[in-house]
Amino acid sequence: MNLTIERSTLIAYSGLVKHIVKRGTSKIAVEVEPDILNKLENEQLKPRKHPGVIKLSRIELPINIAKALQKAVGDYPVKALLEDAKKLNRFLSKRHPPPEPDEINTKMSRIIEDINAVMPIEKTSQLNEVEKRKWQQRRDNLVRKRFSERIYAWKPIVYGPYEAIVYALGRGAKEFAALKRILQEIVNRDPDFKPNSYLDFGSGVGTGMWAVSTLWENTIYEYFNVDSSREMNDLSELILRNGNENHEIPLRNVFYRQFLPALETKYDLVVCSYSLFELPSTKHRQDVLLNLWAKCDGYLIVVEEGTRRGSQLVNAARDLILSLDNPKAAGHVFAPCPHDKICPRFSNLNDRTPCNFETLYEEPQHCKISQAYGVACYSYIILKKGLPQEANSWPRIVRPTLVRSRHAICRMCTSEGKLQEVIFTKSKHGRFAYRCAKASRWGDRLPIIIGEPFCTKEISPYSTESKENTLSNSLDNRSTSI
């Protein structure tokens, strides 16, 4: 039999397959929130300015803060400060919380088991005293080596005068941008919230106070800053005085302490930013968070590095507050989650993706190494005291929106406590839903109601819609999982 197939026959066969092989596609039903849809249809609102969008481009430090930082540097060599600031940022981005005693004991038991398999104790019966001592020394060295490899060597960071300056230059603009982006959502969604008092645990050089004062300076009459480092507190106060110790502080009633006050004073806004890694155990973290929640009379904000470990600490804080049974301590998630259920990132143990977000920021001119802008990656939770007054059902975009030809791909966390991807097209979801999706970015909310999947007409695998689905799948394989 002749197995040679002519090229013309192959072309004819492939054309036949195009007409025969078909499959059904599934899409997610989506509806724009009725009130928002009405405004869009009546041209009272533009899709790129829908209420779920937080329009903050590159966030810059206030001019007076940037100038005060420059004065605070004084005679320190700026080049050396910036190099040390880069090292500090690398160290903090890889930081782990301190290991718990149970975790240490479990890992130590495994290490001993592994070493026993390599160096069985029974062999010592065949050795003389000198050989036994050498054998034991080798064994101890091996135990110490594996212990250092498998158990994170946590220790608190001590900030002296120089380290405080390094922190201010390396972290000031970055932390300010993250906090400003987080606080802006409260301003947008709760315009009636006018805090009179502010408590910052782990206040550092005052980045939280800088961000809060840009939004509510006229209403806040008390700023209470708590940081264990006296040098940090001194530098924070110096920056508020515009780098001159003789200048008056422009804000009203600014206080500094090294420990949380024992008094049951209530504060409208409580912030704990980039501080949980510095606490020596889970018990300490829980005690601090419960203390802060007891002092909170409005919003509690917890912010950490946008790493897997930072995201875990933020999620643990979220679960702790939501698990409280006391009706007087009731609270709910305001942002970023559109639900109070278990975080879908942590319900799947195989998913190592952190729940994090990004914002752009500009370094002060005297801190710039290049003209490029910075990217602050952070994990956060905003908890509000009391029961929710209205449903927080709009899904949150948890990864960058992929805008492609005639479609936009959004990966979202939904009110059902699930991660959902929707490929928005004008033909399937309507032009307003499609344009809102195109205009939304990572961290924004979409004013939509997500329905059930529906089947569309059968299409050929060679059609345009099939190519869009193939493109989406290839993007999923290359990008971070949702």
C-alpha cells in the first residue's frame, strides 16, 4: 500500500476538519449594577470613572516632608545611605515571622531522624574514646548546620539614629504610597467618615501620620504614635518640624510612646503597618491585635509586605478579628475582600500566591538613583467596627487586567469567597460592562453582579472567539495564578 499523501489531499482534509470539529464555549453572565448602569446610559458617569476605580497615579511625598527628609540627613553621606536602604529593603522583603516552639521542636526531631540515618549511634560501640569524641563533634556540627538551614533565624531589628535615617530614605515614600492608596478607598466609599483621633502602632518615622494628615488634617485633633525605637520617634518628630528642632509642629496634639497605653481610650482610626514581623511570637501578635481592636472605634488597618509571609500575617489578623464571638467586638471586612468568608488564597494549600496589590510612587529627588518610578507591593486588610450596613458585593480585581483586542480579562475575588476569571467582550456582556472592565486596574472593584456560566453557540476551534480563549489560556500559563 502506498502511504504517501499528497499535499492537496492534506489541505482538503484540514478544511473538512474545520467544518466538522466544533465545540461549545462557556461564558460567565455579568450585569452592571443597576444604579451604575442607569448613570452610564444617561451619560452621567463615564466608564473609566466608575465608583470602583481609585485613580492615583504615581504617589509623591508632600513637599514639606520631602524637604524635611533632606534636612534630616544632615552630614550623613547620601550614597552610603541609599546603598544601605537598598539592603534594608531586600532584607525586609525576605523576612519571616519568628518560628514557634512547636515548629522548632518538630523540625529538630526530623533533623535528628535524618542524621541518625546517616550517622547511626550504634557505630559508637566500635570506637575508642578519642574516636567517639571526634564522631560526636562531627554529629553536633551537622545538627547545627541543618538547623541553621531549615529554621529561620529571626531576631528583632534595632534602629539607632543612623538606621532610622536609612529607614526614612529607603521606606518613607514607599510606605506613604501604600497607606495613601489604602486610605483613599475609605475616603471614596465612606465620605461621611471624619476621624477625630488616630492611633498608629509601629509608627516608625511617621509615614502613616503623613498619609492620614493629607486627607483628614482638619478633623483629627489627636495623633498617637507608638514605636519601641526612641530614635524612630525622635526622627518622626524632627520631620514634622520640617527638619528644624525649633519649628512648631503643624499638626494638633501629636504624642509619642514606646508602648501601647493601658487606658481604654477609643480611636476612630487605628493603623498597624509593617510591624507584625517585629513581634516575637503568634501570642504577642494576637495580644497586640486584640488590644488595637479594643481601642478601635471605627476602622482598623493592617498592612504588611506583599510577600507570601506578609500576606499570611495579614490573613491571620483578619481571621482573628472575624472569629470574635463578643457582640461588642463585632466587625467586618471593609476592603479588599468583598466577603467575610475564608480567603480563597489560603483555602487551597497548594496555592502559594499571596493576596497582594501594587501602587506606583515617586522617590524624593535627593533619594533617586535613576529616573524610574518605584512599585510598592503590599498586603492589607481594612476592618470596620460593627455589622455591615450594606452588602459589599462588588468583586475585587486581584491581578493585572489583561486588555487585548476586543476583550479584557479580569481575575477577581467575588462575594462568594471564590476566585473568578471573566473574559469581557462587548458582544457577550454589553458595552458598559466591557468598558468598565477595560478601565479597571489591579486593586479596583468592578460594579457588576456575576451570574452563572452560560453556553454560547457552537464555534469552530479556528474562529476568532476560540483564538481569544486560546490566548487567555496561554496567558494564564505564563502569568501568576489567580
